[in-house]
Amino acid sequence: MSQRPKVVVTDFIHEPLEVERRILGDLAEISAANANSEAELIGKIEDADCLMMYHLIRIGGDTVRRLKKCKLIVRCGVGYDNIDHVAARACGITVANVPDYGTEDVADSAIGMMLSLTRGIHLFNSRLRRGAGPWLYTQAKPLHRLRGRVFGIVGLGRIGTAVALRAKALGMDVVFHDPYAPEGRDKSLGVRCVETLDELLAQSHVLSLHCPLTPATRHLINRDSIFKMPKGSYLVNTARGGTVDVLAVLDALEKNHLAGAGIDVLETEPPAADHPLIAAWRDSQHPAHDRLILNPHAAFYCEEGATDMRVKGSKNCRRVLLGQPPVNVVN
């Protein structure tokens, strides 16, 4: 009697695995590794036919090469920079992602951060709660009407497009930079396209990031790029932590070049308590305390989206176990 295929959920999602078993239970044995580090996977995944990975851990080439039967690694999310997909390809292992599970949710979070910053909502709440300054609108001066202001987008994929439509509905002048976007997308959406990042930076009252993390985009937003933005502008990052040099953000807040920033995701999570950004954010005397919003990599989250990524990841595993081609292959 042949052994049933094995699917391992490496991290983030734990027992009970009702969603995964509902979709895969008739084909495979499903287990949760409950790993918080790559080392904790040792002895749990070597005989897996499929892996379902989330964002809490990374797997490198050494781990990939220990997979003796694996046909598919599904990154149940959009970004896949935590998988050595080059090593996987060399081993004949397909890597796929789930690019469409949280499109609306991340877009809503980006716009929510933008509104909270540009309308002074976060600043008022932060200062009034601790009794700093007068009970007056003047605490947030100067604020400017959003209609007609430039909303800049880096990366016009699924999420970037959803954000563009929301910003456009607010009456903003939406401009994007994406060297990989097909020609004509600006016309179909009724937004503007610029060829270079510098062109985008120079005119963006709000800059919102929606690009993957690659060698080309690591610290794409750094001190030089931030200071090319207009004085008094805002930065929102709901993409990947490594796309932004947060120490440069801190410097720009201290020098009052950025009026505010919303950061959903950091390079290392959770961050060290003594990280300069965290220390400044918690210091009531520092400008970042009132003008920086930090979230714990949560823009993707809603109950419906959390279910979607599990369902879509499981269905891709099912396709492979049935001998069908996988979808959303990234390597």
C-alpha cells in the first residue's frame, strides 16, 4: 500500500487545519510544523510533497536541498523573498505565490494610513491623548485639501491598481512608476504614468509603495529618494519592509521634511526594542511619536483574506498532487 502524499504548513497557521484538510484531506496527510525559524523545520519537512509557507520564517538553499520529494512550495501571500526560489528551481521544485488574496485589504490599509496622516487624525489623537498642546485644530497646521494633490504609486500590480482607484475616487491626481506595467494601463485607469522614479518622487504629496522586494528594490526608498520628495509630503509602505530604509524615514521626520509616514512592515519583525525607529516612535518628545504610524505587518489581514490565502494555497497543492500544472508560478 503506497504512502499518502504529505503536505506541511511550515509556519503561522497551526492546528486545527480545517481549511487545508477540507481541500486536501482526501489526497494527503496534512500537518503543521509550527516553526518560528528555519532550524525548527529540521526533521519535519524532508519527506513533504508540498510545503505551504507564510511570512514568519525564511528557507535557504540548504533547506531546499533537503527536500527529497517536494514538488511545490506555495508562499501563501504575495511576497516570496523569504524563499530561495533559485535553489528550488535548480532542484526542480516549483515555487508559487498567492498574489490576489488580500488585494482589497492592503489597498484599504494604505488609503487608511494616508487619510490618518494627511488629515491629522493620528497626530491629533496622539497629542491630545497625552495632553500635549491646545485642544485646537492648529496643532496639525498646515494640512492641505487632498483633491488635486498628487498620489504617487510605486508598482501598479493588483494592489497598486486597487490603491490607484481608491485615491482617484478621493479626487487625487494619481501618478505611478512601474517599468513592468503593460503600456496603456494608465489610459485604462485614467491615471498618469512617469518613466522614472525621480519624476514620481519630485511631485508626490503622498508616496505609496506596492512593489515586490528584489535586489533592485531593496532600500529603493532611502535618504536620497526621500529628500527628492516635496517638503511636507507623506510616505506609506504596505509592501515589503526591505524596500524602505527606515533610518532615512526617521531622519526625514526629525528634519521635518516628511510630514508623516505610515509603515506597515519592517525588515525584521518583531523589531528590537532598542531599534532607533522604535525608540523614537515611543518617545513622546520625538517628532516620530506623533507623525509615524507603525503596524505589525497587518495590512493584509481580515478574516476573509486569511481564509482566502489558505484556500488558494491548498488548491494549488491539490492541483500538483493530482498531476495538474500549478498556477502563479514565480520561479
